[in-house]
Amino acid sequence: MTSAPDHRPDPDALLAASRSEERARRGGHLKIILGASPGVGKTYAMMEEARQRQRAGIDVVAALIETHGRAETAALLDTIEQLPRRQLDYRGQTVSELDLDALLARRPALALIDELAHTNVPGSRHPKRWQDVMEALDAGIDVVTTLNVQHVESLNDVVARITGVRVQETVPDLMLQRADDIELIDLPPEELIRRLKDGKVYVPEQAGRALDNFFGKGKLTALRELALRTAASRVDDEMREWMQANAVSGPWPAEERLLVCIDERQAARALVRAGKRMAERARMPWIVALVTTPRSESLPAETRALAGEALRLAETLGAETAVLQAETDPVRELLHYARRRNVSRLVIGRPRPASAWARLVAALSRASLGERLLAAATDFEVTLVSSHPLTERRRVQAIAARPDWRGYGLSPLAIAIATGLAWPLATWEAVPGGAISAVYLVAVLAVGARAGLGPSLLAGVLGSLAYNFFYTPPYFSLSISAPEDVVSVLVYLLGAVFTGSLASRLKAQVETMRRAKRRTETLYDFARKIASAHRPDDVLWAAAFHIAATLDCHSLILMPNAGGALEQVQGHPTIDELDARAEGAARWAFERNEPAGAGTDTLPMSEWLFLPLATSTATLGVIGVRFHDRARGLDPETRRLLDAVEDQVAVALERTRLAGELAEVRIVGESEKLRAALLNSVSHDLRTPLVTVIGAVSGLADDSAAFGAETRRELTLTALDEARRLDRYVQNLLDMTKLEHGALMPRRAPADLREIIGKARRDLGRILQDHALSVIVEDDLPLLDVDAVLIGQALANILENAAKYAPPGSRITVEAGKAGEAGVRLAVTDEGPGIPPGERERVFDPFTRLTRGDGHPAGTGLGLAIVRGLVEAHGGTAAAKAGPDGRGTTIVLTMPAAKSADA
């Protein structure tokens, strides 16, 4: 049953209108005055509009106007406030440009900015003037600007062919889309040439050259047509958006537009060519639409491939293509699309007469569009294109080549079972005669749901014969004696035909939904896999495996190596070597960013089909597929699936590339941070003891200095302490380097922790002299299984840190005890300012120092990092905690105990 027409506004159109209103509310209003060439009067028209706005009380500023010496334009400019230009030096000359900062500061209601396509000189904020205009619009300033049609980016090649001149300054088409209004200034070529000869466009010296080159009448006529078509296209787009937003069904024949409707017949290519000829003769835009139904999914691959060939031919001929999905009514879907695109003419193919059985099947399956379109498309011009008999022969052979005889074999079996089930009901007088026909209808319904339309129609005919033979008098005969039995058999036959038709349609729709569900699930699973991949190799492997598993084909991915040659990076299954045709197709697809190989117009004899793997910025490689059935590569559904996978892979590769670059940037940043910290350490922390040593030794070496024995001893001890301090700094740097590269190998042996503590205490005697040092060691403390020198160095770093940050006169406590069955715990506690909880883990990172202000001593930031590295090299741990009662800091080390001799 056909649903009622949908007269609701198009959601996409409403969303676009909402975005346009939001943009107008937040940003400025853009009006582009478009002309076919210089001299048609664009600037003059802009000035006239500015004067009208000025009289209406609007604040108007001429941000940048180029008069080109035209007196009438300069006269209009005298009445409008002009913004001073920005003066820039370029190649020894002073060039004036738009002062964007001054415009944003002045913030008028309307700004006049001439020559939208102008290229700014180096040193300007933006390279192009249209970018200046965009920033002014974003600031809420309305802008009126001028543009010649030859500067539109999409028309650059067309203009070059017409004029023989490649225009370098272009404006992207998005500016035309962004414009709220486009006004066309039109001038006949004769009038423009006359203005040029009168010196109103260029100075006389330039006018002669312009007449000989750019300003020929033929070229001006062609440019004029381009400008008219550009403006008309914009008006047509606005009309279609309004129609869709206001649920106007249309079509409104304001502009002719052709829609060619194709299906999976061989005649589709001929239909596309006919549509191309019609569109060229009428000089109108044209669209080629493929209407697919659930029945389309059951067609052979060769037949489905015909539609793909026709769509690619249409794209080659310059048509816009679309694939429409129709669940039940292709005519309704087609007409809905035609009205939404404001199409005025429909072109469809007229099928050739077929057999009576084929016509019956086509009528029941509603596969033929011609008659129904003629009846429904009352507001369109419909053209039926006949095809030559030879173009239909391949289609008939392709469809008839694979009949499903198992489905047809199911029909007599189902009718036999229905006859057996109906037999006991016929002997029961309480059962009405209609119940027997219902049993046969159930059998027809089951066959239609299982095997499709053809077998269900056969089951209906066989059921009517069995019903007549077994259950209508005279029994066991095909003759009918009672008139009412004739009516019963005919009613049953009609009911069986329609029941089978409905069941087959339901079967086709269910199968289509299942296939769509499987495709969606596989795409979702693939998207989930590549989203979790962190390396390009993982993404490429997932892509190759997914394509091969989903499409039942061979797949591979080629990417350029360091030398630029394409090489296989992934494949499923792995392909050893490609032949010359496949390599040529792959190279073509990569270099031209276009599909090549099987099923395309480029190297179609290749067994492989290659699709470019490209992002918005570059072509990364190519995806190759080889089907067991070559025609499948031309199937539109398969091509759409490949395109979807290609897009996801390209995005995933771009994501992994950006993630890698971000990681590299982070590493570079960390390296710069470490380098700066190291330079600071070398320049400050290592220089300080050197200065002390040099000062003490210089004093001792000065024979003229009258130092007593005690003073000389003090200077000697000072130099010795600072030299030892310098040695510890250098040792820390060396140990840090070894730890970073895993080159530090402890020489482990049983060691007494008391001796390690005593040695560190003696080495740091002068550093610890202003602090009270308490040492508390358990009596039965086991020996350590460590390198005594390295652990002693770690303890010295902790004690030096404690003495550095704890105030003079405070206490430093060293405690040692057992930690479990096979460990020793060493804790050093000071009474300093403590470490904030959030920083207690970070202080063990290299070159990390807490910011305490200038009054606190600085260091290399390596001390605690060395401590953790040395302890962890022995299998121990190092952690920072708050001291007793939350005061000070406690550094806790756990180290392995040596095994006792008894063990």
C-alpha cells in the first residue's frame, strides 16, 4: 500500500535556513556585485548603493575603493567617509592596502571593499582580500564588494580556454555560497567596447592591448554568459531551498533541469547518452538517478554491474549522479526526488515487449516504471526512450542464466503437503469448504516467503488445479459442474496470486533489511577496530582484512616508499607480485587521485580495481581489490562500500599521523625542557662550587697573603668540600645518563647499612654541621643485598637535600628497620617546609625542582631522580611522604635484604 505523500518541509533545508539565520545574527551581511569583466560598472553600482544606504541613516565607510581614474566614480566617493589605507613596503615601492585593524576599530555598519579577488602584499595579515572580508563579516560588519566572473575558482579552467589567459587571482566558491545577496551588473559587449575606446575603463595605452586580447567581442560574450549563468544558478539554488523549507512540492519551471532514470538494464548506458544529448541541446543541467528496490539485491552481479557502468558513464559525461533507495514504491521515491530537485523533465527507458509470463511477473513486481510514471508524473514532461533489441539481449540472458530451480521445486512439494493436510478436513462436515482453499493459500504464502514471486505463482496455479481435482465435484477430474465452484476456483486463484506477490515482496524487503543490517554491523565493527588502532600498520591490516572478508575478494594496500615507488604494505591474502597492468593502474590511481583498473575507463583489462587512499591534503596510497567475479567490482553497492571504507581508512591514517606528530612534538618539548634544565645546572649549580674552589685555591697560592695556619686549613677544607660537592654533581649526571640508557649495573654484595650511613655522615660532615643528625637502627637489622657505593650515593643525595631545605638548627632523623621478611626500610625525615601532596611523585622526575622563591637554595633537580633510579636498579622502591604531624618530609627507601648463611 502506497503511503500518503509527505508534505512536510525538508529537514535539511530547515537546518540550512536555521544556520543562515544564525550566521546573519552573529556575523555581517555580505553582498557581492558580480560582473562579466572590468569596466561594466561594478564599483559605480557599489557606490550608488552606498549613497542610498547613507541617505537611509546607515553608517557607511569606504574601506577600500579603486577608482582607476574614473571621474564619475571618484565624484561619488567624495560624499562617503574613506578609511586611510595601510602603507607597506614591497620590493622598494610603497603599496597601499586595506587597513583591516582600522576597519575593525572603526566598526561601521557597512564597509565598501573593492576587488574581492585581490592578492595582498607580503606583510599583510591575510594573503587574500577575501580573507580580510571574512574577518570583517565575523566581526559583525556588513560588506559590499565587487567580483569579476573570471576570478571564481571553479570557472578558472573555463575562463582560461575562452580567453587564453590563466587568471592567477581567484576566489573560492564558498564566498559565493556565503554571500547573502549577489547582484549582477550586465552590459552588452558593444557598449563595453565603446567605453573601453572612450578611455573609461583603461588609460589609452592599455586600452589598445586590451581590445586586441581580452576584450574581443566573442570573449566578452562568452564571459557575459558565464556571469549570467552564475547569477542564475544562485537564484535557482535560493528558490529550491525556499521550496524545500516551505514544503512546496513543485516543480517550478524557473530553470530547466533534466533527470534521467535508469535501472539494471543493458539499455541504461544508451539512456545516459540520450540524456546527455538532450541536456546539451537544451543547455540545461542534468542528473542521472538509479532507483534500487529490494528486488535489485537478488539480481545477478553481472546485471547489477550494468547500473554501475551507466553511473560512471554519466559522471564522465558531466552529469550529477544519485542512487535512490525505494522500499516498496520506486515511482513515488523517484517523483519525490524530482520535485525536491525542481526537475522539469524526466527521461526513462521504454522496455521492449516481452512474453505474457514476463509481463505478468513485471506487473505484479511493479518493476516497469514507464506506465506508472506517465500516470503519476502529471506535472513533469516525460520522455520515453526506446532501446534497440540488441541492447536488451544481454540483460535477458544474464537474468535467465541463473534460475533458482530449487524454489520452483518447492512449489509442488508445498501443494502436495497442503493437499494431504486438507484431506481430513474435507471429510469433516463441520468444516466449511472455504477452509480447504485457506490451506492452499497458506502453502502459497509459505512458498512466496521462502522462494520468491515466481515459485509462489507456480504454487498458486498448482493449488488451483489440486483444489479443483480433489475437492470440487466431479471429484478426481479437472472439469467443474457447479457454477459456484467455478467462482470458488477463480477467487482462490486470484487470492493465491496476490498472496504470493505480497509474500515475495515481504521476503525481498526482509532480505534487504538483513543485508543492510549486516553492512552496518561490519562497518561499525571496522570503525571500532581502526578507532582503537594506534599505529598505521594496525589500521592498514584492519582495512585489508575487512575488505577481503566483507566483499569476498583479494585486497591489498600500496603506499609509496622512500624512493616514491608504490609497494605493498598490507594484503589479505598476501599478494606476491602484481603484473604490469595492475602496477600501471595502481600508479595511475595514485598520481591522478582517480579510480583505475577493472571496471573503469583506465586500464580496464587489469584484474585489479584500485581506489586512491586520499585525505583532503594528500594522496596516501591506493587500495586494490580483485574479485573472483570481475563484474562485482562494478556493482554500485560494492563501490559505495569501498568508498566508505576508503574514507574511514584515510581519516584513521590521518589521525595516527597527527597523533605521531603530536607525540614527536611532545618529545621535542620535553627534550628542550631537559636541555634547558641541564644548561641551567651546568651554568649555575656546577659553576658555584667551582668559584668557591678557585677562590680558596687562589688565596692559598697568593704568597703575599698573610694567612695563619688555621685560615689556610679552613680554606683547604672549603676547597675540598666544594670539590667533593662538584664530584657528586658530575657523578649524578653520569649516573642519570646510565640510568636513562639502562647501562647502570650494580655490583651487589652483602653490605651493612650502618657502615653506609656512617660513611655518608662523614662525607657530608660540613654540610650537616648546622643540623642535629639522629640515627636510629634496629639491633637485628639484616645485611643489604646491594651495591654499597651506589646506595651510599643515594643516601648522600637524600641527606644533602634535607640539609638544603631544612632550616639551620633543625633535626634530621635517619631510621632503619625491617620491611617484611626479605626487605629493609630506610627513612630520612627533615623538618623543612615539606612537599605538597600533588608534587610528591613529581619530585622524582629528572630536573624537577619545587619553586620556593629566590630565598631557597637551588639544585640540579637530579638528586631524588638519581635516588629512585639507583634504588629501583636493586629491585627496591623510593617514595616521598609527609613527616610526623604533617611537618617536613620523609623519604622512604625499601631495599632487598641479603640472604642469611643459614638460608
